[in-house]
Amino acid sequence: MHTGEADPRGELVRPFALTHGRAQPVDELALEAVLVTTSQGHQLAHLSGHHKQQIAQLCAQPHSLAEISAHLRVPLGVANLLVTEMVDERMLTLHQPSTDDDQPQERIHILERVLEGLRRL
């Protein structure tokens, strides 16, 4: 019997089903890595499956990996794999945070902004 209400248990889809059994990506992206949809990504989004289409739409405006994971309500590893594939397919542009040890304050500032964005969700 379907009442039209959301299932309180949440989605019961296993992460490996979302990635079609693919393993973790070779590159682990930083949580604060910023992603933006390319023109190719906009064109191919409707052919790429539900989650990739959602990511392409979301990243029409810059979003971090952490925000993508939260918006899609998927584990970070799943979001990382999908995003990495989309970068490889030139559907997304990746902007990695600076790893310069001379700028720890800037990195903390970025992490604080990501956390603030996640709290707003």
C-alpha cells in the first residue's frame, strides 16, 4: 500500500548499485574541491544517467565535492567516483584547493565555508 509519503528509512540503494559495481577512483579529491559543469557537460548530461545529470545541473554554479555528496544524499566515496568520471569525460572542470603549506589560513577558510554550506542543507 503506497501512501505517497517518503519512506522514513531513506533510500535503500547500496553504493555499489549507484556506481554499477565500479571501485573507488584512483584520485581521492579534496572535500573542498570545486567543480563546475563544462559546456560539454551541459550537452551530455541527459545521456549520462540520473546522478550525473543531477551533478551537471547542480554544478552549473560552482559546488564543492562535499556539497555534491550532501545534495545527492550519497556517500562521499560515491560522489567522488561519479565526479572523477565526469572530470575524465570533460563534463566537469575541477578546481583543486591549493596545497601550499604557506597558506594554512586560506585552507581553513575554505573548509569553514564548505561546512557552513553543508549546515544550510
